[in-house]
Amino acid sequence: MPRYIDCSILDLVVNNAKACLIIGEKGYMAALNSVAGLIIWKIHVTAKDLPPPEDVDMPISIPDVDGDGHLELVALSRYGKGKHRVAIISGRTGEVIKQPLLDPDCDNVFNLTYDYNTATVFYDCSPAYPFPAPTMKELKLKDYLKIKEPTANEMSRVMIPDDEKMRFLEVNNSAGEHKVMYSNKGRCPDDCFVSINVTDCQNKTTWSYHMDKTYVMNPIPLHFKHSITGFLLKLWQWHTPPEGKKIGSVRLELIKERIVLITFNKSESMHVVNASLVDIVQLCDENECQPHLSFQTQSALIADLNGDGTQDLISYSVTYKTNNEGPLRVSNEASIRNWVLESKGWTKGGIISRHSSAKL
């Protein structure tokens, strides 16, 4: 059964029709003719030493590595603890080119990103539930593939059709020659999904991100000195294991709060930085969750705080913690009664904390 469909990630055109990508259950991935509705390819493995992909997410695109003139795809493929892989897939044929193993200590892997400048894949590694918190890991694709440095044209080859753009919400989303288009769908944390595309003045995609159980706050356009522009993105991604954690009538949710800075210089070179990564603990009952997502949508800012001409990043986060600075211990409903909501704001100059008691 199809779970996601995306008509912007592939640069494949067959019979004058753009190809859409479909992701389904049990590792199903296929390219579909958007006009005729016919399957162009299905993901497949020809090398005998590679297992067929399983439990794949919506992939991200990377520059051409097999010389066929088309962008490739990279997706997480989950097989079980210590056996997770990243699948590198031909965007033209759907063949799995390589499938290197990820960190064997990862109980779960998620949140795949790609750095074009270093040809490095980043992913979050979650150890055994519930603690310690997930950590970011990396995998250098140059260790497995011959990857040339991408040109500006290669990084902007994906054309977004006009009808596809209608799916995205456009607010104050322009910075220089670039625009960010984003869509939050569903209801978090159970069935939400985010799509983000950064495009240039010709409406060609230069950076994209697609992930389930994720929500992006309102993007912030950036305008720095020396013709540097870009966007600040703040995302919440739920990574509570499927079995969850129920304490009486209360459900515990684990969230990774990430701030990503995407910048472009006057030569149109792109730089992506993971500026912040914060762990959030959320408690939910039948009616609501705290901290509430709706109160976080304007929780980051870029501003010149001290008038010295430089821009500072300001952000605040809210999470549950114990009121005695001890570690969070979950045993029964009574054990969370002394938890409090902590609001923590930080800037380039330091940390500002404020505590407030709030219970479900």
C-alpha cells in the first residue's frame, strides 16, 4: 500500500511526462509516469551480496554517481538492530547501486540528510529505548562511490511542476534568489509528514527534505552581509518507538528539535549547517500534549542583539524535566507528578533559563 508520493524528487522524464516517486510498505519504491500512471521502474537489487531494501523512508536526491546523467536517490533501509543500511539507488533504473551498513549500535535510524559539499550522509541513531537520547552519525559516500564535486547545475536539476507547487504553503519565504516552500500534513505525532523544498529563481530545487513524524516551524529568511542569504528551519521530529511509553493515562513522546541553516553566497554555492540539536520530552493525555506544538512555531529568530553588525541566533525550547535536576525516571504515573516544564532560551551570548510548573 502506498504511503507517500512525491513528484519533485526525480529528474526523470519519460514520454514527455515527469516521473513521480511512490513509497509503500515493506520496502516498496517505484517511479510512476505522472500522466499515464504506468510504472517506470521498481526498486530492485541485482548484486547477489546485497539484500533487498526494507522499511524505506522517502529518499533524498544526490548528484549522479553512475554516469547516466540522472540524479541518484539515498534512503534509509531498516532491517533490525545492528543491520540497518543506507540504500543508494539509481534515479533512472531503480537499481540499488550500493547499500553500506550503518552503525551497528543503532536500534533505530531516522532523519536522513545529505551534505553536498562533503558528500556525507547524516542520520540520527537511536539506541535501546528510552535512554540515552539519539545521536547524529555520518557516512561518507566517497568511501563507497566515485563522487565528483557537484556543480550548481547538478544541484538544481529537479524541476517542480506548477501543479506540485500548489501543495506548498507560501508565506514570507523568499531570500535573495531563493524561495522555501513547505507543507505540514496530518496530525502530530501519529501521522504527520513534512515536505520542504528550497528553489532558485528558475524554480529548480536546490535542497529538499521529506520526513514523516516531523513538523517544520515557520521558516525564517536570512539576509547577511557580503550577499549571503538563506533560511533558518526549525523542526520537531518524533522518534518514540512504535510500542510507545504509556504511564497510566499519560503517553510519553520523545522529540528531536533541530535547527538547520541553509545559506547561499553570491556565487550560488550552498552550505547546510545543523546549528542546534535539542532533546524534548513531551507528555500527552487524551486531549492535548505539552509542550504544545502550536506554541513553538515562532520560537527562533535571527537578529543583531548588540548592534555590532553581526547576526545572532536566538531560540527557545520547552521540555519536561524533574524538579530536582535528577534524571528522568519513568516507573508509574506517580513518578511524573513532580515533573515540570522547563523553558530554555539561548543566544550566541549564553543560556537563559526559566522554569514553570505545568502538569497534565
